[in-house]
Amino acid sequence: MNIRFLEGQAGDPLQERRNALAKTAAILAQDSIAAPEPGAAVSYRSTGRTLVVGSSLQALAWADHLANALPVTLLLLDNVEIGARPYPVFVARTVAVAGWLGAFEARWQAPNQPVQQGKFDLVLDLSPSPLISTHQHPHGYYAPGVEDADRRAAAAEIMEMTGDFDKPKYFAYKERLCAHSRNQLKGCTACIDICSAKAISSDGDRVKVNPYLCAGCGACSTVCPTGAMNYVYPSAAHTGSRIKAALRAYFEAGGQDPVLLLHSADGAPLLDAVANDPATGVPGRVIPLGLHHTASTGIDVWLAALSYGAAGITVLTTDAEAPQYAAALDTQMRIAQAVLDGLGYAGPHFQLLRVASPQELAVALQHAPRGATPAQSATFNLAQDKRNTLDYALDHLFKHARQQPEAVPLPAGAPFGAIAVDKQSCSLCMACVGACPSSAIMDTPTTPQLRFVEQNCVQCGLCANTCPENAITLVPRMAFGETRRQTVVLNETEPFHCIRCNKAFGTLRMVENMLGRLAGHSAFAGNLDRLKMCGDCRVIDMMQPEGELSVPLRRPR
């Protein structure tokens, strides 16, 4: 039972007033942080070429309306006589649309007719089911549904969508860090799986992002285990500066047990309704922090906020956000809470809300988390590299923890952990070293030795998928202190030396495996000693006339 939580529910009216005043100071402090400077931009150009799709009953009037100002093409999903129109009209039974503002491509076909296609800048889709099924629709595509008010709003917006438009390029991709694949062996697909705009796809051993489809939710960076996918507008460092300023001002004003309420524009109306209701109101210790999207922060930012003294993190989501975002945030919260539980910080510290009414939100905020915090607030700033931020936060939380275990077990699939190597099966072929995207697994240039740094491991599984001996098992956990940073030897053996030139070229186990597997191969029949030679000596021996030996054989060490 969390006694501090129960005490907080009873409430101290005087402290609640202090908290309310402190919250005002916190909001002013975060608002004082200058807006981030836009970086790279993505540009669109639209001349207003508009495609309207739907039945004659649904689409004809809207096509006529838009044609007063824009060049329109109408695809009718029924073959009804509509009379002459001052714009192209086609009957279609099957329609496919893809693209984005200024660059849509449509293909359609009528019965017994060849496929036709066209290019458009804008699409008004009034078909029974949206032609583009992604949760986040591309810019320039409108599927307003059946409500007349929604259709009017869409048509009004379409009328304004001519000219040149820019949006920020929200992400940066560091290909060298990507754990997606190696040598066509599958690794991490987290960013592909979560993107609600389908802007990310596989591109061989890497991924590629279509910046025109990217909606800037930041979920890809939240679930990326390595930091290869980076949210840059706004950056984690900018969000961290707002959090740090808000919490500092809150504590300086006498507030206690602050909770950060992270929300996006979709959640703002619900929050305003609660705040403006005199019968409910938002608790004084709950500090709203608006984000471009709630999926843009994760475990690194949350643990940093707790290091600064936050007693909890509440994330407000609505039905407007893709369901996979809530699932990802819930997973990150379970991992973060497991870390805090293992360190002895009494919780809970996290609350994920998906509410539909102000009443639901008001009740939920009365039960906002009130977890234990470090005795001293951290002073570090958030880094742009999420792994660096995480290291700062973990070090601070560990330093002030009631319990200081060497490691805390985490749920399967967590992007932190170690690997276990079956030394009897491992041949030290070092295939895992070449597959590892984060330099967690390393070899040495002089001796057959497999080394590992847990701090770098992202549990992508590429090492296990690459290992020809199936000798590697993932161990999800969070290690602390020197255990996390130190280089450990997972397996080693004596090198095997060429029996001709005495050069080290492999390991004893590797050579034994080759002898077992290739003894019956025609190239080595009667010449098994060739398997004990380095590549150069093997070629020399194969070219040597039978019975002649130019270099004396040596026995391996």
C-alpha cells in the first residue's frame, strides 16, 4: 500500500493552495523557454487539381461546389446519368489513390475498360470506405465521413490549399545506428510497426522515411532502441529544458509532489473543460505540459523528469491518436516502472489516460501518481542522444535509490539487457560482432575473445539471429553502475596456428568444427591437413605437385 498516495488523497487545503500557485509559476517558467528554431523543411506545391471520389448522390454536389474555384475531376462510383459537367467525369468500379499534397496518383477502372490514371494535388474522398486507410492521413487527402458539417469544413480547407506550403522535417535518421537488419537477417522493426502514416518502410538493411508522409508524431524515435531515429523538432533537449524549468519553478514556489501531465492539442479541450469547471478543476500539483504529440516522449524523458523531482508522469491520449501509440507508451511505462520498483522507489509513477469526457479526466487526475523521488534533484540537461540522457537519469536514480541491485529484470522485448553465450556451442566465429549495430559485442585483434558492453546493447536480436551455432540468448534487464559500463569477456579460447607457417588464423574449436563438417568434402579428401592451414598455405599446398613438400609441417600449439 502506498501510504503517501493515501495521504495525498486526504489533502491538505493549505498545501493544495501552495501547489496551485506553484503550478502557475511552473507554467510561466516553461512558457518562458523560447520556441525551437525550425531546421530543415519539407516543401509542397499545389495548383489545386482536385480529385473527388464518391457516388453521384454523395459526391456530385461537392464536385460542383469545388469546381467553382478549382480544376476538378470526378470519379463516380455508380453509373448514373448526371448530364454534362464543365469538368472531367469518369465512372469507376475500382479506385486506388496514393501520395500526398501536390503529388497524388490515382488509378481507376470501369467494367470492361482499361485502367486509367491521373495526377492530382488534392483528394476529397467521399467513398463508403476511405481509399487511404492509414490512421494518419497524408496532407491534402480529405475523407470527412458522412456528416455534412465535416464535409463543409473539408471543402473550405481544400479551397485554401493552393500555393506553396512548408512543414518541419521532424526527424533525423542516423543510418549507422540502425538495428533494422544485417545481411538480410531481420532485427528491429519498431519504427515501421508504429508509424500511423506508413511513412517508414524497409530498405534492405536500413529503413527509409518518406518526409512528405511523416506527420511528426515522434513515435518512431520513442520506440527506436538505438537512437537511430531522432525527433528533432522539437528536440528532446528543448522538451527537457521546459520540464526542468517548470519543476524548478514549482519547487521554488513551495509546491510538493508534482505530476507532469503530457498532452497534445487533441487533449487540450478536455483539459480546459476540467480546468474551467469550478466543481472539479485540475489538482494543484498536476502541471500540464503541451507537446506536439504525446507519442514523442518516452522512457528517457520520463526518467529524467523523475530525476528532476517529478512524483509522476501522466500522459493524456484521446481517440484521435492511433491505438498503437497508446500500446507503445504503456510498454515503455511498464519498463520504466520495473526499473523504479527494482531500485526501491515506491510507486506507481506513471499513468496512461485514454478518456472521452471531462468527467472521466477529472476523476483520473484526482488519482494522479504520487511516487517516491530521489532525495536530491538532478542537474543534468537532456541530451539529443536518448541513450546519453538515459545514462544520466539511471546514474542519478541509482545513486539515490534505497536499493542498489546489480541489475533489475525487465519484460521480454525491452530494449535493454545482456546476452548469454553458450560457450560449448560458440565457435568464436565472430559473426555476431559484425551484426551488432551498437558496438555492444566486440572482438579483439590479437586473441580469439568475445567481449560485451551491456550499456550499448539494445536487445535487437541480430546477434542471436546471425549466430550459426544458436549459442546466443537475449537477457532483458537493466544493469547499473560499473556492471552496465564495464567490458566483460563472454567467451575466449587459444588461437589455432597454421601447421605450415605458424600464423594464427582461427580458433581450435573452429578448426575442429571444420574438420567434422568438411572431412568428406572432395576438395579435402585425403588432405585433411589443409583444414589446419591458413588460406595462403592452403592454396600453396593445393598447387604443389603430389609428394613434394616445400614447407615443413608444424604441429599446432
